[in-house]
Amino acid sequence: MGLAARVFLVEDDGHLRRLSLTRYERLLRGEAEGFLPQYAGKRVRYALVVVDLVDRKPIEIRHVEYSWLSFDSKGRLDRSEQEKEVRLAMEVLPSISGEESLQVIDARHRFAKKSYDDRYRWKPSPDIQAAIIAATLGQNTA
């Protein structure tokens, strides 16, 4: 038994495009081979699926993350957009300064989470969710 990841790009029309984990990692690292020119200048939905494997076959979905990939004019990941996402993700963490007031509740991290979710997460339609599950677990959708 083990864990594996599956990555799917979701086209504007809802069709899925499987992206190998190697290709996805190359995109993230910004390697020379890590670009998708067909997505140049676009913002594309993707799903990152973590699955349990038995005998190298997916048997159960553990977690699905629905997010966006922003591409630059050459089809590489847009580094400035990634930096903005990381900055906002850090704001989601509650303050650890130790300065607490009994009269004021610091909710900045809650507002940052809503902003983060609005900007960097998406919710799949039931059809897209079913297609991702079927594609991940190798089920026939016919």
C-alpha cells in the first residue's frame, strides 16, 4: 500500500487532461522542459488528487485539491502570481506574536483565507468531480 498523486488540467469545456507528475513537477521547478505553450497567457483550473495504491492500482481517493495554474506568455508558470499566492497563504496563518487582547479578536487570517479561497481555489461541478473520480480510479464512464 502506498500513496500517489494524479494531476488533471480542466479545460474550459470541462474536459480533463491528465498531466504526468513528472511534467507537473517540472512546471513547478521552472525547468526548460517545464512549459505548456498551449496555455500561454492563460489561467487554468487543475485538480491534484492523492490516492491510496494497492499493487500500484488506485483504490481510494484520500484528498483532492482544486486550484489554478497561471501561465506566462511562454507557457511557463507565472512566478509573480505564485509569489502572490504564497504571500496570501502566509496571511492565512493566525498570528503567533503573543500579543493578544481580551477586547479585540484578530480575524485577519480568516479574511485572508476567504480571499485566498476566492482567488486560488475553485469548486468543481458534479460532472467534473465525477469525471475526476472516474479518471483517477480507472472507472469507465460510458
